[in-house]
Amino acid sequence: MAESSFDKFTRITGQVREGVLQPVYLVLGPETFLSSLFIKLMKTAFQKKFGDQGEITVLFGDDVKKREDLEGYVSGGGLFSSTSLIIIQNVGSLDPNSRKLLQQVVNQKNPEMILLLTHSESYRPPQWIAKLGESGQLVPADTPYENEIPRLVHRFAEIRGKKIQPRAVELLMQLTGNNLALIEHEMEKLSLFLGEDVEVITVDVVQDSIAAVPHATFLNLFDAVNQRNAAKAIEAFHDIFSRDDSIPYITISLYNHMNKILGFTDHNTFPDNATARAISGSKSPRFQRGIFNATKQYTRPELEEVLCELAEIDYQCRQQNIPPMTYFSTWVANHLV
């Protein structure tokens, strides 16, 4: 039986956790949660293996759109380190000269550098991006099928030193609407809720500890973002935080959605069904059209800035105890007004 995309993703992440690192990775697919998870695992494994001798640089495609911008980052090891991890997200925005340089660097496989590249479209990607995958380790980041998600839930529990009952997994999936970012967030809450003494997550524990934000509430937020409607977005944020005031999974969910809008900016007209489904992560034509129409509200540089600021919000909220609405009111004012 052929290996599924999710099985391949799981196998490669297992190798990374063991410290077996390849010189080039191309994370290809629309599931931003899996892309973010792989980047997080790579950073952890790289730091564990190289410590102070390693340097990590994170870039977006627009940061190195021109060849002269890219050259400074891929010339070798870091300035104060022996090995560097260069992460370039959304490589699809590189210009032709940068693409040629990147292909050269990928083919050379510099022993002092590890490259991690991401592209959100796995269905019929541009030929030059497909070639990058042939030259390095291709990491699929496709949305898992529903019957694959339970294995990921069990893995989330295992990482936290827990076991979870099958019926508890089913309930968790129902309460979270199969949102991977929300599932991981709730698993973290469950782990803290139980403490170190309790090893098994039961149905009762899931029922008692989770107050999931209804999926429809997030759809209201996404609609507001698509329409660039600041008032509607603020109302949706208030509704979300009245139910659960934790920021991380909200940030990730919003990041995922904005990245899907970015994925559609490469298409001047609405793409074929398979491509639209791959970019949006949804079979709903209405949801797909909503995201595609949102590309008329934002320029690519604006979307890049939006994503960078969401990443900064995620970092800041972990460092400081500031009311959630403070972060997102500012974010709305900066990007939706």
C-alpha cells in the first residue's frame, strides 16, 4: 500500500525528533498548522543538535524576492556560527533570478547550511517548486483525512506523557470541529488540567475541561477578515474571548486563514476545484469563494505584513500578561481599517 501524505509527514517528523536532519526540506501543502508544526520541530531539533554553534534565520518570500536579497542569506554558515538553518516561507513569491539561485543552492547541499522552504499549494505546484522537492526532502502538509486525525491526537497526548481513550478522541474532535490548531491547544489545556499524577484522558475529563469556541464563531471572524470589516471583526473577537481568552490557537487559526488568502493571490481567476480545495482546505464552494474574493481586499505585501504581525502577537502573548483584546484591537486597527 502506498504511503499516505499524512503517514509520510509523521515518518519525517519522527526522524527530525531523533536528530536525523537533511540538508534541504520543502514543506508543500495548504495545512498551515502542519507547516508551522514542522518548522517548530526543526527549530527544536536544530538547537538541540548544534546549540550555540547554530544560527536560525526565518524569512518570508517577499523578504528575499530579488536575487541580491537572497544571496546574503544563503552564502554559507552564519556569521557567528558553524551551521545555519535558513527558513524561507512562501517561496512562490521569489522572482526568476532568485529561483535560479535557490535551485543552485539546493543542488549544492552546503554542509554548513540547512534549508527549510514552504509553499502552500500542493496540487500542481509550479514546475520550479516541484524540482526543489525532487532535490531535497519533500514534506507533505496536506489536510489529514478525518480518519487520520485520531493518530495525531494520540501523538499529542503521548508527547505530554498521557494516554487518551478512543471515545475521548471522538468527543474532542466533535468539540473542536477537527481544527488541528484547536485540538493541540485543547490537549495542552487537558494536560495542565490533569497534572502529572493522572495519565489517562477520559471522556469525562474532556467534557469537563473543554469549553470550545463554536466553529461558527470563527467563521464570523473569517468573514469579517475577508470583507476587511473592522467592526464585524471586533465583534467576533469579543464573542470568542467571552468563551475562551487563550490566544495561541486563535492566533494560529487566524494565521492559517490569512495564509490561505495569500495562497489565492497567485490566481487572477478562480482556479479549478481541486486547486481551490487544496488552498482553502475546504470542500465548501462558498468558503472557497469567500477566501478568493478576499484577495481583492489585500495586496500581497499587506498579507505578508499581516502574517508577520500575527507571529509577533503569538510571541508577545507568551512573554507578557496583557488582555487579549488589546493585541487584536491593535491588529484590526492596523490591517482592517
